[in-house]
Amino acid sequence: MPLTERGRQQAVSLAPFLKRWQFANVLVSPLQRALETCRLAGFGEVAEIRDDLAEWDYGEYEGRTTSEILAERPGWTLWDDDVPGGETVEDVGRRADRVIAEVRSTPGDVAIFAHGHILRILAARWVDLAPKDGCRFALDPAGVSVLGYEHTWPVLARWNETLINADEEDRHDIAAAF
């Protein structure tokens, strides 16, 4: 699905905010909404696509609401239960770990444009939490988060700073800066 008009406005609003940093690299999900967000934020020409930044593969649950799934599977949660035909939280965690390894081997800051669930898991893994602990990190569309270090400890230096209020329909348009 393409970005909504509000999503496009949010992406454009990122450009002046992100100019605070000089990025050694810019990584982006191969999916349309992240690519468009990245382009509108001014990084489309320099971004490198990483398949590992694609959103969680929801398998048979793709496009279904949580309410619909709960009607069939009472008590189900994405973070604790399987997704038929899709990825486990551990699968997504392994992808996040590969991205983190690349970021940590890059001299300088790295900007990442991706999606809500993969970014939440990436944040959890950055601070050495289990992938499922990503459920504890809320993200809004076009929210900016900074993962960094305090001395030698990986930390969440800033989290979910938004320039324009989020709409529920845009919940997967996220930009994270490293």
C-alpha cells in the first residue's frame, strides 16, 4: 500500500530534522512505504536496500486485523504465538541481528527506514533484549529513534520522537536513525 497523504507529509517533515546528522550509510526496507518515506525524507538517492529490513512476514495473517485473528484464536498475540505460513519473532530477531552487525561495523552514523515491528525488534536486540521484548517499544509513523552508546553500553538514546501526530492507519511508516 502506498503512503497516505498524511504519511507523505510526515515523511517530508523528517528531512530538516534528519539533516542534523551526517550519515555514513542509509539503509531501507525493500517495501514501498519505507522506500517512499526514505525518498521523501531526502535520502532516496543514497539509500541501500536491505531485505533484512522488510516488515515481519505475517503469513496467512497478512491483511487481517487482530480482532479477526482473536475470533479464531482467543488469547493469540503476534509476539508470543506462531503466524501460520509466516515468520516467528526469532526469525525476525535474526534479521535484526544481521542489520545490527552491519551498523556496528560501519564507521559513523547509519539511518534506517523500515517498519514498526522490525524496528521494535531491532531496538530490543540493540540493547541485548530478546526479540519478543520489542513488544515493549511503541512506535508512531515517522517517529525518529536514536540507538547509540553510553560509554560502551548500547542504549536507546532517543525514542519515538514525532514531528507530526500519528494516525492509526499509518502505523508502519517509521524512520530510525543510528
